Amino acid sequence: MNCGGRPGRRGPAHGAPVKYGIIFAMSESDTSRHFLRQWIEKDVADGKTGGKVVTRFPPEPNGYIHIGHAKAVCVDFGMAELFGGECHLRLDDTNPTKESDEYAENIKKDIRWLGFQWSGEGDAGEPGFYNASNMFDKMYAIAEELIRRGQAYCCNLTQDEWKEYRGVPEKPGTPSPSRDTSPERNLQIFHEMRDGKYADGEWCLRAKIDMASPNIHFRDPVIYRIRHVSHYHLGDKWCVYPMYDFAHPIEDALEGVTHSMCTLEFEVHRPLYDWVVDRMDEQGLLPVRNGVKIRTQQREFARLNITYTVMSKRLLLQLVTEGHVAGWDDPRMPTVCGMRRRGYTPGAIREFCARVGVSKFESESDPALLEWCVREELNQTATRRMAVLDPVKVVIDNWPTHQAPSTSDEVAQAPSTKLVELPNNPLDESAGTRKIPFGGEIWIDRADFMEVPEKKFFRMAPGQEVRLRGACIFKCTGCVKDESGKVVEIHGTWDPESWGGNAADGRKVKGTIHWVDCATGVKAEVRLYDRLFTEKDPLKDGPSEFLKYMNPDSLKVVEAYVEPALAEAKGLDRFQFERTGYFVADEFDSKPGAPVFNRTVTLKDSYKPSV
Ligand code: ATP
Ligand code: MG
């Protein structure tokens, strides 16, 4: 990971321990001293945290987490780490319809992979891990107390009536006919709601706040509703479920969270958040730490948006269920598991989130910045290998096996296979070297040959010399074509004096190309991924139209030849295929002897970040 946030600075190699909070907080003068950091700093200085900053990441287990969530993860965990506090992982499982354990488990896996670990007490037998649903009893009790205090009432307006009564911001709304029902009667109805006496939507519980507020969310919002749906953990224990605006501040407060950070769309809900916390305070429910009453507060930052993709879980689910992609972890998906399978590194994702930064202004980020971060890290760490993705055969006519030896001595002196030794990573000596067999027939990439070379084409062409990476100088003499004119074989000769790559007489050769030995090279499936959408904003015509902007060429599968050292590549081994790009062995499909590689990112791009 690049901690510096500036181009050119290098991060530690794989596996090195990293203080992630640092990426959001570098020097005093740095822009990463963003408003959230300053906010927390002040509260710490004012003694409001009781000696411990506590944050939380609260995903709903209704899908896999994506790069946008990764940003929230970096902010929530990063801030806690920076202030030596703790960050809870809380599954916000208050909306039972779409939640599942599969999602919950994968959220945990992905956060850990990103390099973060929750800590704190926990309420589900695991330190730092909470389920909002474990607090349902307490939420219900708080609601009952609101009713007793005349601060909430049951309402049976229909959805349409409710909207009409609520009105528009410019004009005060109309009170519900149930607004002044007695607490006793309200409690009776609320219990009947819980006991299953009513159908979905027949009654709800509303907070009694202010029907004239210009903030529509403050006009007696619904805090409990009836849903006759099984919960993935609690089964049919409940048929009433708390609304997010009621549940979230209670969860934060009960867990002793000091700083609750979320995305901007919740800003208008903040007065309601504070209202609920105030009511908990009245009920004597706010926790006390080291003599300080912990009063949770919410602040909001801009979502992460990326061009050429969609990030709503609903649309990602649609891509999966309709089979437009191979699953949540399809390497083209903006999900964390998709990016892992694509070969992105946790460090590069964190670096990207740090570079995008924390602000109050909605903006769109270019996927090229993320790719740049990936390249920066892989350039330092990826093992170099040779692979030929679009192979054409080259026959070295004067190689010993292709010549009739005149004496048996000559055969002994010129074995048919020589070994080339190349570094595993020229930027990291400790990575060592490997030996690659080289024989009389090799594969090269079709694009490295031109029968009639253009100007400045210094690679393989008749009459032209080229260096075969690490091996020798080769002079092309011609090619064989099939009836359609396609080149099927290239011929030429090697210069035995140039073994190792340089000519004995000092003559210069401009081009160097990579190759794979035909006799020992291994066949591999290589999946070349590109952007999933051709349009910068696939939602520009609305969410029902986004599929028409899918890139028909977002996946191309080729049969390649790779050097023998790649035969055993296993899931998530990362490589630079020399002159081609960065690749990763597929997490699931790569098998010993039959490797499968995903292209993570091409080798070069003109993109450069502005800072
Ligand atoms: P989606 O809209 O994709 O369904 P969500 O906001 O409903 O996402 P949650 O599981 O509720 O998903 O999100 C958990 C946390 O992640 C919330 O605090 C939310 O604000 C944050 N988050 C979600 N999307 C983004 C994003 N694009 N950028 C930054 N934070 C995000
Ligand atoms: Mg949400």
C-alpha cells in the first residue's frame, strides 16, 4: 500500500503489517485531515468519548459489499484505528425480506480481506460483532416507553392517506386522526400488532414529533411497521420490525458508538437520529464510560461513485440473477469479491479509497485511478513470467535439433534444450530467479511479427534481428502462410554467439520480445476482462435501461501458452506477464497442470492521477 498518497512512493511488500488509519491521516497539513477526522479530534479533546473512540460499519446482509462499501469500511475502521479506538461490525438486519447468512458470511470475509478486523465487546459471541436483530427486544421496549410518555402513537392511515397527510415541505402537514389516542389504547394496539392481530400495513407506530416541520422526515415518522416475514435468524419471533431511522440510533447508542459515519443521503435524517438519542437519554439508556455519558452522533460524507459501472445492490443482484455476469464474484463486478478474483489487491483498494478522500461533495471517480493503484502495487510485488496470449510458432532452422549433426560430438555439445535464467522480479532481488527451457521451436505473440514491417517496427520481421528475451538474437528469414494468407509459422536463425541476449561483436538489436518454448510450454486459459459497461453513466436513461449499455466485449477467453513455472499457479497467485499485463490465477478454476488466469489490468495506461 502506498501510505504517502503521492505518486512514486512505494508501499510495503505483500504481508507487511500496515496501519490503515494512516492512509486517511498523514501529516498535519495534508488534505486527509478531513472534516470527519477534525470532528473526532475535537470530541476526543473535549473529553466526550470517555477515553475511547468507537465507530461501526453497519452493512445490511442483503448482498455482497462493493467498492463503495469498501470506502465506508476504510473510513469507519480507519478512523477507529487512527484514534486507537474500536470499530464494530454490525449487521443491520432489521429488514428481514432480503437478508441471508450467505451474505453475512461473505461480508465478514471481504472486510477481513480488505485488511480490517472488528473489535469491542460484541453481542453474538464474537468480539466486535453485533446483529441489530439482537437488540429487537430493547427496541420494542423503548418504543413502549415512548408510547407511555406520549411520544409515539399507533396510526392506521393507509399508505396513500399517510403520504397525503404528511404533505409537502412548504406547508404544514395534517395530523393523523390517531395522533391523540391515549397511551393505554396505543399500548394495547402496539401489543396486538406484535401479537399478529393485524395484517401488513394495517397499523404502524409513529413518533409524535412535529407535523409542521419543514423537514419531512420529522413529521411523525413511522418507527415500527408490521411485516409478516420470517427473519433469517429469529424466524417468526417478530411480525413487527423497527424502521431504519429508529433502529440505527438505538443500535449505535446501545453499543457505545461515539461517532457514527454514513453517506450523505442520511443527512436529512440526522434530526431524527438525535431525537431518538435524546429520548433514550430521557429513558436513562445511554451508556456511561469512565464517568462520561456516551452520546452517539452522526455525520455524513459523500458516497463513492465510479463511472462505467453500477453500484446499487439491487442492480448488481439483477446482473447476477439474470445471468449477465457469472456471479457476485465475476471479475467484472464492482464487488469486493469480484475485485479479489480479478486480482486487485487490498492495498490498492485502500489506496484508491484514500486518494478519493472524504468530502461532503458528490463526485464520480474514474476506474482508471483504481487501475493505476493496482498497477503501482503489482509492479512492485508481482512475479514476472512469460506468456503468449495469441501464439504463432517460430522455428529456429539452425537450432541443433533442426540440423542434421555432422558428428556425434556436435550432438553432445549442442543439447536441444538450453536453460535461460531470468529474475522473478527485477525490482525485488529477494524474489530470486527461475530457469526457463528454450528450444528450437517457440511461441511468440502474433502482434510481434510483421511480414512487411511498418516504419519503427523493431520486432520480428523478415531480414530483421530481434532479441528473444534472456535467450539470444534471432534473425527472421520468412514465414509460411495458409490459403487465407494467415501466417502459420515463422522461420529464422539464431546467433549462437549471442546466448544470454547480447551479440558477441557488440552490434545493437533494438527490439526484445517474450516467448514460450513449444516443447515445455503449458496451455492455459486466459480471461481478458474489460469494463462491464460502455457508457460512463449506465443509468443515464434510468435503472430499467442500464442493460443496453453492457459492453459486449467485456470478456474474451483465449488459449495461451505460458512458461512451465506457471503450470502449478494456484488461486490468487499474481503475475506480471512480461510486456502484456498483470494476471492472477483464478481463485476457483485454476488447477495444477491446467492453469486459468484472469487479466487484472493491462500493463500501461496513459492515465496519471493529478495528485
Ligand atoms: P446499496 O445502495 O448498494 O444497496 P446500501 O447503502 O443500502 O447500499 P448498506 O449495507 O446499508 O448498503 O451500507 C452499509 C454502509 O456502507 C452504510 O453506512 C452506507 O452508507 C455505506 N455505503 C454504501 N454505499 C456506499 C458508497 N457508494 N460509498 C460510500 N459508502 C457507502
Ligand atoms: Mg442501506
